[in-house]
Amino acid sequence: MWPRDAAGQWIELFDPASSGGQGARDYFTENNGMMFNWHVRHDLSGLFELMGGRSCAEKKLDELFRNGTGCQARRFGPLLQGCLQAAVQE
């Protein structure tokens, strides 16, 4: 997920884990760009393809678990982890 400004231009120098003020939420509601990257539960195969294939998606997922979500509260981490682990094992 990558936000656009009011004029429809892509936000430059955007970091999905930390851009956008406290909790990285100036551009998103209730989460940040890093977490919303994975919110395509209806078509995970399509998401993996857009990420460069299954192995690239697995690397991104490993990175997410290794480096964290960027969310200060981290209350969504266990839920996301369970959903994605099940999807990757399909």
C-alpha cells in the first residue's frame, strides 16, 4: 500500500512501517502501510504474484516478523501472523 496526496500524487520517500507521524497513521486508519500490504485475504495468490512470486512474498513475510510491523501497540501482530502463516502454507 502506498498513499497519494490530495492532488493524487504518490507520497515520496514513503516508508510503509514508519512514515506518517505517530504510529505511521497519517495516511491510513487503524494500521500502517506495512500491515495493509497483507490485507488482500480474498486473493493471496494474486498478491504473491504482484510481490514477485511466492518466494519473494515469503521473504517479505519473514522480514515483517523479523523487523516488526512498525505499529507501537502491536496488538494486531498475532492475528496477522496466524492468517499469513496459514496462507503461505497453502
